Amino acid sequence: MMTAQIIEIAGQKMAMLPVADYERLLEIAEDRADVQAAVRADERRQAGEDYVPAELLDRIMAGENPLRAWRQYRGLTQVELGTRAGVSNLTVSRIEKGERETSVKNWRALADALSVDVDDIMPLD
């Protein structure tokens, strides 16, 4: 049971409670917010939103080329991705190695072929 003392300061009623009770209330509020966020995330997932595995994000954050990481995550070879995007597999290879810049048109085509946003596959540097 929680204990609180009601006081009035400058015409405003306030509740004073032990720090342990206050911390417990914070935990309850945080737990509730977490549950609500999980429910919203599950609703988005059921509506078809694609979730990105932590392993994929870890690879990209560790410096791996995002295009390569996404291509491999989608289970595509460079040839398959190139075919879907309308670019050569040599172009895909060079972009993944950081040896070649490409046009906005190609970035969009590659992103569409991988069902991601362009920002998801562009190098982080």
C-alpha cells in the first residue's frame, strides 16, 4: 500500500510520498508505456511493416556496406539484384565495394528492388 500526504502550497494541492513509492509509480508508468509501444509495433507488423533484425543493423553499424547487407538479407545475388534493378551486376559489385558512385535513378531502382528506402542502402559515411 502506498502512503501519501496531501499538502497545499500556494493554493495548489500536492501529494508527498516516500521515494520508494514514487520510484514504484515511475516503473509502473514505464511498464505501461512499454506495453503500449509493443501493442502499436505489433499492429504495424500485422499491417505488413517490415522489421529489421538487429543482426542486419549491427552489420551496417559495424561498417559493412548497407547495400550488400540488405542484398544478402533479402537472399539475392549481385546478379539477381542487378536484374531486378535494371543495372549490371558489375555496378552492384562496385557500389558494394565503394569503388563507384551511382545515379539517384540507380539508387532508387536498387532500393525498390530490395523493398527499402534509398537512405537504408546508401553508405553511412
